[in-house]
Amino acid sequence: MPRPTKVNVTIVGASGYSGEELTRLVLRHPELELAAVTSRQTAGQKLNDVFQALPRKTDLVFTSPEIPDLIKTADVFMLALPHGVAAGFAEPLVAAGKKVFDLSADFRLRSADVYKEFYGQDHPAPALLEKAVYGSPEWHKAEIKSAQLVACPGCYPTSILLPTLPLIKAGVIVHDRIIADSMSGVSGAGRKADIDFLFVECNESLRAYSVPKHRHLSEIEQELNFRLSGTYSSPSDASIKISFTPHLVPVNRGIHTTLYFDLDPMFIERSKLTGCEKAISAIYQETYANEPFVRLLTNGKLPDTKNVMGSNFIEIAWRFDARTNRLIVLSAIDNIVKGASGQAIQALNIMYGWDETTGLH
Amino acid sequence: MPRPTKVNVTIVGASGYSGEELTRLVLRHPELELAAVTSRQTAGQKLNDVFQALPRKTDLVFTSPEIPDLIKTADVFMLALPHGVAAGFAEPLVAAGKKVFDLSADFRLRSADVYKEFYGQDHPAPALLEKAVYGSPEWHKAEIKSAQLVACPGCYPTSILLPTLPLIKAGVIVHDRIIADSMSGVSGAGRKADIDFLFVECNESLRAYSVPKHRHLSEIEQELNFRLSGTYSSPSDASIKISFTPHLVPVNRGIHTTLYFDLDPMFIERSKLTGCEKAISAIYQETYANEPFVRLLTNGKLPDTKNVMGSNFIEIAWRFDARTNRLIVLSAIDNIVKGASGQAIQALNIMYGWDETTGLH
Amino acid sequence: MPRPTKVNVTIVGASGYSGEELTRLVLRHPELELAAVTSRQTAGQKLNDVFQALPRKTDLVFTSPEIPDLIKTADVFMLALPHGVAAGFAEPLVAAGKKVFDLSADFRLRSADVYKEFYGQDHPAPALLEKAVYGSPEWHKAEIKSAQLVACPGCYPTSILLPTLPLIKAGVIVHDRIIADSMSGVSGAGRKADIDFLFVECNESLRAYSVPKHRHLSEIEQELNFRLSGTYSSPSDASIKISFTPHLVPVNRGIHTTLYFDLDPMFIERSKLTGCEKAISAIYQETYANEPFVRLLTNGKLPDTKNVMGSNFIEIAWRFDARTNRLIVLSAIDNIVKGASGQAIQALNIMYGWDETTGLH
Amino acid sequence: MPRPTKVNVTIVGASGYSGEELTRLVLRHPELELAAVTSRQTAGQKLNDVFQALPRKTDLVFTSPEIPDLIKTADVFMLALPHGVAAGFAEPLVAAGKKVFDLSADFRLRSADVYKEFYGQDHPAPALLEKAVYGSPEWHKAEIKSAQLVACPGCYPTSILLPTLPLIKAGVIVHDRIIADSMSGVSGAGRKADIDFLFVECNESLRAYSVPKHRHLSEIEQELNFRLSGTYSSPSDASIKISFTPHLVPVNRGIHTTLYFDLDPMFIERSKLTGCEKAISAIYQETYANEPFVRLLTNGKLPDTKNVMGSNFIEIAWRFDARTNRLIVLSAIDNIVKGASGQAIQALNIMYGWDETTGLH
């Protein structure tokens, strides 16, 4: 039986950290062919010269991302571009019938108003918002399968939503008391010349930023409210508003999130016999038992970003604090893999019906 | 006028990170004479050979800490020993009329029961608990002045109490909703051979530990409740219980704490005109305006541990989140200086009536 | 045609960094089956609990490495044990006809005398020295193919020999003027509880060690002299003695080596027309053009350990300094992959006739 | 007796790492008054807002460095400006009779031709070259005392010259065989927005740069030849040319240098009785016994940058390799303190006749 033809993929805006990781993942993926890589900054340079660390030699040369030439290069396009810019590429590509995976924030929100509130500009392509699917493999599998435009989730949202959504769905937490405290490695700031992210400014430095209103709150709250109400209702009706503080810490890769939940008093009452921690375990096990990239830590350990570095896994653990009736849930991901490029490939695997782990181990 | 004689200081258990920092600080202090340094592990070795980085040469040699010889060496003793061990030295030293600054947890708690609950062993010298003063220069200045036994505060408690106590005192926060999320550098784990704290195990690693009940909760809650009620009441009456999660992150020095408070609705109402953030600013300014080591960030900046590294400062900033009616307060200290040895010297300066900053800039 | 059965591999002493990497590589290798993993420290624990970061779940549990039970577990044994200990396992395994890849130094030297000089103890199994092959895939391919006992090269030697051997072979450098200056990440020190390798002791620290006679000099000089003379002659005849200084620097992974060579005056004369740098390029190209894991940097770049991290590549670059007539050659490897476990798998691929890159991309 | 008036110091170009350290050192110096700080980038901002980590509050505001206003601000000027720019400030300041300490490379070389060769531009003020003194406190003390224009040595040169000059002076090494291999922390690259020095590009990265001809070779060779010949002879006569390779490693602060010397055969012969290492020790002891900032390691230890971090010390150790007749000498400094700002203050102390260590412990 002849091997089926590989699927052609073009990566647009490949010179950043997510773009580089996407390049690596596509090159190693048995079903994908890297058709083209674009970047205005590195146009004309060989892929292997720009990314010395790639696993193998290719003949590819960075090109400048000019529509309509770009459209012809592939069937699948992965956009690793800044928000606001990505939408401009997505429009003609979607119009031409291409599959588009956008790693920016441009299509994550259902509401152009919320986009404007959090990103400070009018949405560049509001007509496409309805078409886009929030590309969380664990929570929107069916929609991804039939999507043409996938909005890949943000890194912080991934680390927060995966531990929180099962609790929302199970109705065991007090909705207006959610607090998320995250630490991120510096690759989250992107590969751009900025004094704030110089080695000397970040090494031996621990600091919070974007307090109290980081942009990612918009998609986190959207997805929490969607899971609560079952619809992408108007944001003004949204009942869940959370506190979220991101911190910058001196590692290259990784996001660690600590979540504080007030358990619903009735759930605590109900769980008296088994214990709250066990009852929570059951919820997580039921939700994620068959998910290939969710590692529930039931062996007494806590998440550690070094255990997920370079991989598409998320680690989740939970502890009940009987002194305060609070549940503490902790998660760890690689912000560039599960938090960006790996999760995008996982969604692509779902869309094409391949095993979800293809090319990701 | 002849220069008054210097005060003799002996450091007991000097071979760890806090002991080394104490040694440096005492050597640089214009009013102090380093009389002796003890350490079982390094007994017989020259001080300058063990601590190559000291600012100057001394003739001192590490000795083994044997009572009663030890007692004769100085008037002031600083104990940089593990909890449980420190008390055994404090007893004869206090009995002999010496001034004792204990950097361990042995005398921080007023209740031997709470000590047992959190440290898992009977208190080794419960009779001394009444004599001890919690050595927070900003909050127990008068007691320190007349104390003989000073229990120097823990590192996490320092980073949490200084931002929280003014709010408790002012009565503007909901007491049972306090959440403290901290990150600490690895020196907090001490200089001991332990695989968990090897470079390779900590570098590129972000992880929580001691969830949900870290030992430092005991002194944090004691001091919060003391400030609330005005007495060291029985712990069972204590109305404040907080959530606290420490995280280990790959820096040598520094603790960064992010605190989440629910503001009292009446305070929010009262502050409508000025705004909550300004009203909170007023509280902090009033409390700390004359404190030489509290740096209130009113210039739009957020605390960063690199700005306090090697110094006795604490940086504090605050933001009101109108979306959730929460107040986010952030702090940064050097865990070994303000969180341990520097704060001890500051307390000693207070006790002897010197300028609080002597030897600390 | 039925898929041939996989080859069973047992890893002995798997709880260190090289052992963990071996475990990962064997689990991902399409032709290998991980039969057993042993470790006295972690015996009885699940493989996935000890190494949380493995790419997939296995049923394996660490066992205690007891001969003769051990012998039955597999056809191939990889020993990730300390020197001195490894030989004790190799003897019965070799006697039982097993293939053995030893990652320790026990079988790298042809001379038991040199072993004693550099390792300070009598060789534990001198009779096996003749049987062992120095497992450098690029320089002993034929011997590896037919070997039963492969002594996998040390990390520093790999980073030094690969750039130096082509120049020795080509006869273009002055033999008694070779200087090798290396920097290594802390994983090179192994996963053992030792204060010297604590995070705080290594972070923000740059230091040399084992000056001037590091153990790895023995195998480096053996292989250089072998390439020069064509035989493993008596060490006393060896004409090449080099200077080598290793440095410990705060990274997890990676060795960077800078080599200083005096070019042979006749070679400089001969190369006047093309230039020395081009003439050297020709030598490297000729030697390594077909080697899948040698990346010759001809694009103006210099080696960087971050470009080889987690991979089996070595990067090599060279510069001629016309001011001093010296040639500077630089290399970078991942000490745990190309410098240990990856190179072992590469040798195993050669032995079994598989593509050399199998399981290594 | 009234306290003598403090000396006014203005720092020009204070917004980089050396400028910040100078600011800290001047603020802590008992004899100095910080008169003004200038920086085009931060003009108008408060000193304490830009450098949050300063030890105390000041009223100073950054000004724009405009001659002639600048001239009036102080008696001493410290220039922390890029090479090429510094000379433009030095000229009018020197003409106005001010004392100038230039931390750039502009006045380190006696020859404008060598400047052009290594810095790629005509010297901007060649007439001043004769007036300038190379500000190495240990080697040009007398000249510094009477100088008006002090060219503060570069960071790498400091780490190389201090260990090498005693050996040149004693005539015990082969002059044309000197090799210097250095590692530097990232602060050496300055505080400028450049992708190459982002945290993610430097962390977990080890790499060489400027191979084989770094600019600092010019001043290193000038000073070595001066010490050899006794005059700043024409560079074409210079008999010493060295190999020097700088490496960038992921620490904030610190330079570690490893030097390889071939000992003069007659010296080896002469030292047969005492041993070469002891004979070398005598040379270093004789040279540096009274130098307050040279720490000769005679206790079996090797230099470690963490032992000099934040201090003005240089650590030096040496080992004789009888296998190769080479001497290995190692040194460690803080590149921003002893390698820049601290050494400048030390020179200023000498010029004003204060104790050399004033303000530096």
C-alpha cells in the first residue's frame, strides 16, 4: 500500500521562539512536510543558519510572507505572528479554503468588544470570530475536528484552564473566588530586543507584571464562563471574574500556576466520608484519564516545570487545606510546547484524525 | 572623647548562608567586634578559608560551640542554628545574662502547643517563650529595645507580615480571605548536601512545596492575630487563618510575595472619592514613612528581588483590582539579609540605641 | 515481512543523569525494548515515579542489580555506573556473551598502568581491556561493529578528540603544543548529594577544577597518540601530552571546548595560497562530510551549547590567528547526550547495522 | 577639627551597569559627594527611580550631559561612556583642569595607530594620549598619583595583566607562548537592547566570541610589552603577542581567566630544589603582599567568581604541570567592580592620597 502523501504546512512568522519550536515539530512529524517558512526579519537566510539547533538539514530558505504567493505554498498554515498582524494573514488564507492555526490572540475571543478592551485596538477581522474554534484539545476536540480556523490557546490560559475547567464543570467551587498565581519563563516575552528581558535584568530577578489586568484574563474568563453556562454568552453576563498575577522568573521555559479555590460548602459536606482531596481526585481522573498529555500527579509529588520541559505534557496536582477549606491546585507546562506550538500540533493531529500524540513524543 | 569600646559578638553555627552573611555584617559593623565563630563542621579551620568572600582578613578560627567556654567569648550571641538545636544554646546564654538573637524558629511562637503542631516536636525550652520578643524592627521596636532574647522573624513571614500588618491594623481587609503566594531563592533551603537542591535539580525548575501547611504559617498567623486583637491570645481563638504557598525558583537570593486581599466593602465605599489605591497608599505611607528599610514603590514600579539583593530593604507595591474588588500587594526582600541576618543586626542596632541603619548600607 | 523482534536492553545504574537520558533514548528507540532498569537507591520504585519526565508510561519498576538474575533480562546491557564498579558487572555479562556498553571510564584505557595512575586504584578487570573498543562512532566504526564490549568515551574527551583527531591525522599541528580549555555544565558532576554542586554554590560561579591533571587526560592522550602512531603503544613512548583545564559553569547541560594549536610551519607555508583557514576547512570537510552528528560551522558562526542541547550533535568551528600562527578550534556538545548516552546509542546503532541516527533525532 | 570638604564627583553616562555601580560606590564613599549624574536616555528622571537598588535616597535627577554646564558641576569626572564618545567629553574637561577617570577604551592605548587597528576608527583626541595614565593601581600607582587623565583598564585586561605582569617582570616565562582563555558574565555586554544578550539567548548557553582578535588584546599586549621593555615602544617592535579567547557564560557578574605559560627552561632548572610552584609563589607574594585587593590563594583553593562578586578583589592561583612544563595561572574578578568601577575608585583614592580601600569594603 503506498504511503499517503504528507500534508504540506507553511509557518508564517517563524523567527520567534514559538515559530522555531513549530519548525522543529513539523520537521519531526511523520505526516507533515514543511513547505515554507516566512519571516520578514530573516527572509533570504537559510532555515538551518537561523535555527542552528534543528534536528536535520533542509533546503528551506526563509521567504517574505507575501500574499498571494504564500497561499500556494501549502494546505495548512500556522501563524506565529503578533496579535493584530495575524488576522491580516488569516483572512485571505481562510477565504482561499486553507486550514489556519493561529498562535496569536486574534481569534481566541468570541467578542470583538472584549478584544478591544483587552488588546486596546479594534478587532482586525471581526467577521471571522464566529468561524474560529478555541483550540484546546482537551475541551474542544469535536469543534477542532471540523474547524477551518483554530485559535490556539495562550500559554497562561492553558496552565489555568486545564486545572480549573473540571472543577467548574463539576460545580464544586465558588465561582467568584478564583485566584490564579503564575510564574513564567522569559521565552514567554518573545525574541525581541528589549532591555527588560536582557539576561542581566532577568537573572536573579523575581517580579510580577501586568498587575492586576493581564490580557490573558479575557480568554480565561471566556472559557470558564462558557463551561459554566454552556454558551458564549455576552461578556456582561459573565459571572466568573478571576484574579490572575503573572510573574517573570529566570528560566527559559515553563509556566507554573498555583490556583486557589474556595470549595462549595455543600461539596465539602458531601465529601465528608471520602475526604475532599479524594473527591477532587475522582473529578480529575474522570475528566483526564484518557488524555495523553495530562499527567495527574497522584504519587505525592507536585508539578515541576523541569518535568515537562520540551514536552507537550501538563502536570496537575491538588491539595485540600482543611484549615481554610480551600483547594490548592498546581500545574506545570512548557509555555512554548503545550502552551503554544505543541498544543497547535496536537490540534492539527485531531483535525486530520491522526493519533493525538503523533510527532509529539 | 574616647571612642566607646566595641560590643563583642559571637556567632554560633556560622557555616550556613545566614551565618556567613552575619559574619560579613558583623565584620563591617563599626560598633561590633566579632569575638568568635563556631561550627561543628568547620571547627579548626580559619574563618577566611571557609568564607573566601569576606571583606577582610581576620585571625579568627572556627571553634566547636562548647558551653561553658562559649559563654565567656562575648556579650551578644547570634544563633544561626537549626530549630530545636538553638534553644539548647539559648538557655544557658540567657541564664548567664547574655543578649541572644536567635535566627531559628525556636522562640518565634508564644505557644508551645503551636510549636509542637508545626515543628513536630515538644518545645525544648518552653519557659523561655515568655521572655522572647518577636524581632520585627518595624512592629516590635519598643520590645526589642528592652529584650534579652530576640526571636528573629522567618524569611517568608517578613515578606508577608510587613505588607499585611498595616492593613490589619487599619481594619480595611476581610480577615479570613488572605492568600499569600511566595517565591524563594534556593539559599532558603540552607547549605546542606541534599539532591533536591543540586544545581541541576533547581535550574530551569519551578515548583511549589509544603502545600498546604508550611511551618511559617504559625508565626505569620500569630503576628496577624496579635495585631488584630492586641494580645497573644490562645491560638484556638485566633480568627485569622491564611493560605500560603511557597515556591522554589532558580535564584540564589530573594523572596517575592504576592498577596491577595478582599477589601472590606465599607472601606471600598468610604474610599469612593479618592479611590481605593490612594487610600491604601495613605495607610502604607503613614505606617512606614520613617522606616529606613521599607521602600514603598509609588513610582509605578513593582517590586523586584534584584533591587533588594544584598540589602536590608523590603520593597512594597499595591494595586486595586476594580474588577474583583481585590487588593493585590507585592513585596520583595533578600531572604538572607532582611529575611534573616540583616534584620537581626537591625534589631541589635535598636537594642543598643544606635542608628537603625548602622552597618547595614 | 514481519517486523523483526526488538532488541532487549537493560540499563544498570539508571538513577543518575546519564542513566535517565539512556532510559529516555531507549524508550523512544524504534528497535529497542527497555527490558529492565536497575538502581540500588531507587529499587522497588516505579520508573515513572523516579523519572517523572519520561515521554510515556511503562510498567517498569527499578530492581536491584543482582547477578545472575540480571543476566537473564536482556541481550544488551548499558552500564551507567561509577568507574571501579562498572567493571564488576561487565565481567560476568561479557562472560555470558552479552553485549555491554559501559559509560564509565573502566574500559577506555588500554593500559592498566595508566588507569592506576589516573584513577588511583588497580584496574578491577585488566583481562578485559584488550577486548574493549573505544566507542567513538566517528573514529572506531569498524571496531564497534564487531565489538562485544564498548567503552563509551568521556564527555570532555568527546569534545576534544573530535576536533583534534583530524588535525593529528593530517599532520598539520605541532604535537606538544596542544591546549584544551573546557567549560562544563553541572550535570557532569552527577546526581549526588554534595555541597559543592548545590544550586547556590554553582549559580553565579565560574571556577576551574582538577588543575592540572584531570582524569580524562588519560583517554584523550591515548587516542591522540593512537591516531598519531597507529598503535596503542606503551604510554611511556607517547609523544603527545596536552594541557587541559576543565571549568564548572552554571548551566545544566553542555560542554564547550576551546583548543589552541600551533600549526606546523610547513603547513602554513604550503597553505599560503588558499589560506590556512581554508586548508583546515578542507581537512574537516573531508573527515566529517558524511558524519550525521558532526555539524561543521562554515557560516561564520561559532559553537554554542544551546544549539546542541538535548541532541547528539557536536558543533565545530575554527579560526586561524595570523598574528600568532595559532589555530583556534571550538566545539560544543551536550555532555549527557553526545558526551555519554546518545553516543552510546549511536554506537549501538552501528553494532546492529541500523542507521546511525535511529532513535536519536 | 572640622571635617574636610568632600570631593565633588560627576558621573557622565551613568545609565549602564558600570555607571550604576559607580553611582553606588560614590554614594557610599565617605570622602566623595555625588554632584551630578548624566545620561541622555534617562535625563529628567530621578536617580532613585532609574536605579531602584541604590543604598539611599538622593535628590539627584539625571541631566543631559551638555558641556559647558557639565564642567561646573564637579572637580572629578568619571566617564562611563562608549569608546569614541568618551574622548569628546574628556577633551574640554581636561582643558578646564578637571580630573578625569575614563572607563572607556579611548585613552588606554599609547598609540593612535593601534587604536585605529583595533577600534576601527581614527582616534578622536590623539593629543591627549600622552597625558593619559593606564589606571592599574597595582602597576601604575606613582603615575596615577600625579595624573589628570586616568584610563581605567578594561575588564578582561585586568583579569589577565595582574596574574601575568609579575611573571614578565621576573623573566620566568616564554614570551611568545602566552594563552589567555576567559569567561565573562553578560553584564560585560552592557545594558543595551540586543537580541544576542536576551535571557533566553544566554541562559543555558556557552559560547566564544571575537575569535581570534578581541579589541582588548591591544591594551593587554601594550602593557605586557611595556613591562618587558620598560618603555611604550612602537608597537611594531613589540615582542609579545598573545592568544586570547573570551567566552560568554550565563552569570551576571564575573570574569574567570585561565592562563597557560611555558616556563623558561632555565627557571625550571633553577627551581629544581624548591619546585616550580613554590618559586612562582615567591614571585607573586613579593609582588602583591601589600596590595589590599589581590587575594593570592595559597590554601589549595582555586579562584571562583562568586568569591569576588560585588567586591574589588582579584583572586589568583597557580599550578605547575610537570607533565608539560607549563604553568597554569587562574584569576577571578567582578568585571563591573575590579574590572571597571571599583578599580576606578581605587585609582581615585590613590590620586587623592586616601587609603586605597576607602569606600570599597
